[in-house]
Amino acid sequence: MAAAAQTPDLSLIICTRNRCAQLVRCLESIRRLEFERPWELIIVDNGSTDATSAVIQEFMQAAPFPIRYVSEPKPGLGNARNAGVVAASGEILAFTDDDCYPASDFLSCVWSAFQDPSLGYITGRILLYDPADLPIGTNDSTEPVIFCGKSFINPGGVQGSNMAFRREVLAEVGGFDPLFGAGSLFPAEDLDAASRASAAGWSGRYCPDIIVHHHHGRRAPASARMWKSYGLGIGACYMKLFLRGPERVRLLRFVCYVHRRDKSPRGFIFWETAGAARYAYVRAAQVLSRRGRSEPI
């Protein structure tokens, strides 16, 4: 592993679990990144039982940039992302997934976007790598979008395969919620974190020049399962905002607006409702448990 000559300005965090074949291809694309400032790669192994450790160790031997290998055995992408944040040194924390290939100027474009001091988080364009894969988990829009502070974020507006936060923003909102993310009760840890950053007053931006290619490999038979997963996560995010936020009427109006123009499959709203109900139940159970132990809520 290359020694770090300077404290990194930017940390790129990748979380992985039992997908060593995908990780190999992802790391090859990371090797081709071009960035003129000090940066580091953080790889978080979220309890893999395949050859992930060997893949990472081999890559570290020849990588021309600093790498930190973090083991986080607690399952769930929220836990894994938090472990990466703790290990990272950069003031800008960028994220992509182990089945994605960032463009060679990915880090440069992320850094450039954060030259705007008003921005607390950003997201970018996600293109489908294999045309035979389902067009899910992508965003190919070429139009920039501003997410104003205190606004609500559309589902899919911020996606974890291509997002970045200022370190101070994640610290202010308490990091990623361990209840959210793949391997946890609810997906959508990305939307949840961005929504809390927005609620705290931070602005965000969709930057189409920040590009990754998503090689998720999912085909038509997986579509129902994927829409169910997204629905559960989005519904849970909405319910979390409803229970904790003061602007509940405005949130309900936003949700109604989203559904009026939504093109998601039939039944999606059912899974959103189920996710909202499940989050409300989990939250109520947490509150009652803490009251029983006389802990602060």
C-alpha cells in the first residue's frame, strides 16, 4: 500500500459484502481515477465470507494511492458506511458501490462541486453499464438540480452509488441510520441521510458531470423484488420524517405530489405504505423500550 504523504482532502468509501467478483472490476476502475489532490480509498468489508479479503489485500499491494481496509461485522449498509466515515480522513466523503465503475474524472468533479460552500451533499449521474440489465438504480438526466435546504428530496434523487457529503454534514446529522441500508430493516440509507441533511438546512445538488456506470446485473425476474425493496425503504424514510419533522402537512402534500406524477409499477404504493407502517412500529418499540429503562429518547 502506498504511504500517504499528506492528509487527504477527499476520501472515497466503498462498502462490500460477498461480492468479490464485482469488487475486482470496481477496483480496476478505481485504479484509473485521476485526481491532482491528496485522496484515499476506504474499503469496508461488511462481514464477507467469500474471497473479498484476499481481493482487497492483493489490490492494496500494488495500488498507487493510500488505502484503508476496514472490517465491520455488524450487518447493514448503514453500519458499513458509518465505519467508513470513522476511518476516513478527508473533509469530503465520496461514496460509490462495489458494482460501479466511476469515470476517470469522478474525484475531480466531486471536488469541483464542493467549491460551492453552500453545498452540504451532492449526487451524480448513474448510467447503466450493461444494456441488458434492468434500468433500475440509474439516473441519466443531464440537467443539474438544486436541492434547497429544508426541502424534501424525490425518491431516487440521491443514490448511494454516486453521492458525497461534507464530513461536517454527516457529523451534524449523526451519520447513517443503522436501521437503513441493504442488509438492514429498510433500504434507502442514502435518501434518509440526504433528507436529514436537508432538514438541517443544508443544500445539495445533482451534478450530471459526476458519472459512474452501474453494473448491477439484475434482469427482469428480479424487478418485483427490487421495487418491493425500494418501496419499503422510501416509505420508511417518509414515516421517519413525519414522526420527527415539524412540517408534516407540507410533507404529506409532497408525498401526494410525488404519487400523482409517479410512474412506478402497480403495487409500489403498497410497499411504501408497508415500509411506513413498519418504521412506525420499530420506532414505537424503541421509544417504549427506552422509557422502560428510563433512558432519554
